[in-house]
Amino acid sequence: QVQLVESGGGLVQAGGSLRLSCAASGIRISEYTMGWYRQAPGKQRDLVATISYGSFTNYAASVKGRFTISRDNARNTVFLQMNSLKPEDTAVYYCRAFSSGRDIGWGQGTQVTVSS
């Protein structure tokens, strides 16, 4: 059974930083593309960043240069380092594992709130 558990969310002031973690069980993240997505109230769920099994990364334009996705295969965990946070980054952040566009699993999400 695949489980993805996010942590590290919280309340931070604009300009601050947070580091999200996604701990996986039931799969080896080294075999999949891992991604972070976010959903703000009343909006659709959008891509934030992905990292392939070959560690190629991709970022949404809105977070490029501020956020960094990384993976620790030994710990079976994916991270999202978020710097220079803005109020518009406020959302629930979700971790996803997928392969060739096929969902392997989603986490339950962690709330990130950035105050102005």
C-alpha cells in the first residue's frame, strides 16, 4: 500500500522560509517521478515542482528561483525548500508519485499560510 505523508507546513511571514517533507512508504521513490502540487481555496490544484527518477527538475514559473525540490532516496523522502515566500503561496501542498502520467499515489496535504 502506497503512503505519502507530508509535513513541515505552517504559518510564516512574507519573505520567510519553510521546508516541506514527503515521506513515502510502499514504494521506492527512486523508481518514480515525484512532485509537489498546491491548491488554494476556490482554485484548481496546480503543479509546483517535479523531480524525475533521474533527478531532472521542473518548476512552475511562479516559484522558479525561490523553491527547490530534492530527494533523498536513502530516506525515501522528497523535500520542497521554499524561500522568499509570498502571500500568494498560501495553499495546501500535496505530494504526488507518478510514472508516465499514471498516478501512483497522493498525500493528504499540508497547509502553508503566508501572512503579509
